[in-house]
Amino acid sequence: MAGLIPQTRKIHRYLEGLFAREDDELRQARLRSQKAGLPNIEVPPLVGKTLWLLARMVGASRILEVGTLGGYSTLWLARALPQGGQLTTIELEPAHAAVAQQNFNVSSQGSLIKLVVGNGHQLLPQMVSEGTAPFDFIFLDAEKAGYPAYLDWLIQLSHQGSLIVADNCIRSGKVIEPSESDEPSRALAKFNQLIANHPKLESVVLPSFGGIEGGSLDGLALCRIR
Ligand code: DHB
Ligand code: MG
């Protein structure tokens, strides 16, 4: 597909160098995840920076993340919090969560992060029924087949003006005509349809650099709650 375009990689390198240089903490978190054998699918630094900036723009003091992996995006987001802010992040895989917790333990923002190990499809309804206070900013980056089902629970955990951001909404264009067997892309195509037409949302999908060295195209959904 759109992958492996040298010019795209060059542009990605240019933008990353200008806007999303990693400091030691972020680099070490990425390397620790890599060494632990986690899949190499964390957000690229430019997306991390985008999440940080969006959370700052909405003045988020309560952030929810679904799909922690090794906690790389979590660390970008936690840096957007003011004093007394809180970030809850949900991870299904205990092995991923263990690496993420190590990354949080050595982070200056670690005390603001609450890592919950479990299945989001159970935890989110539970949070709704417990009357959990709404979140100002939500980042969805969990298993792709679950995106459509997550959406309604995330809306219920939001308030007017909250921002829901979702990763992987373009998938190198596979969302345009997903094949029968490509369940993740089918789910994302459905998700894009849902957010485009949802009465409670104002939405867009912004293209982002994905894959190896930014050589393929992915997308970030931005949804504001009406
Ligand atoms: C995959 C998941 C992601 O969240 C991502 O950003 C890229 C790839 C995956 O499951 O393959
Ligand atoms: Mg992702």
C-alpha cells in the first residue's frame, strides 16, 4: 500500500526531529518494552506529542487510556496532567502491564498513573455503573476488534467537551475496503462510520505516520463530545 515511500520517511524524520524528540525517560521506556519482547506497536513519538498537546489543549486533569501496552503513550499523556491530575490506564495482558508498571515506577509522573489490569469490555461498564467521575480526555489504542463496542462506554465516561482520541483509524488504507478475513480493519471501518455519524460526537480522522520509520499511513480519530 502506501508504505515504504522514501519521501514519506524523510518528512516523518524531519517533523519528528522538530517536534517530538524523545528525552531519556521516554527512550528508556521504549527500550525496556522492546527488551521485554513486547510487540513494537507503541505510538510513534509524533503521535505521543500530539496526544500530549491535545490533552493540554482541553486542560485535561482526568485522563483514561484503554490499551497500555508498555506505557509509552501513557507517559506522554501523564506529562500533560496538572498537579493533582490522574490518569487511569487499562491493560488486558499481565505481562505487558508488568513492563508498563516498571516504566511508571521510574517516571517522575508515575504517582499520577493508576494501572488497572483487566478486560476493558468488563472494566468500562463497571466504571460506568460505579459512577466513576467523567474523564476529560480518553485515548483508545486497545485490540482493534473491540473499538466499536468500546465507543459507547467511553462516551458514557465523558462529559460535554471531553475528547476521545483513537489510534489506528487508517491502517495503510485497509479501512477503505477491508477484506472479509481482516477483522481489525473491518472493526476500524465500522468505528470510523460510527464516529462520523454519531449524534453525540464531532469527529475527524487525521492522517498520521505509522509503521517502520513513518513509512506507512495511519490515522488518529479526534472526537469531541457535544
Ligand atoms: C497494532 C496495534 C496498534 O495499536 C498499532 O498502533 C499498530 C499495530 C497491531 O495490533 O498490529
Ligand atoms: Mg496503536
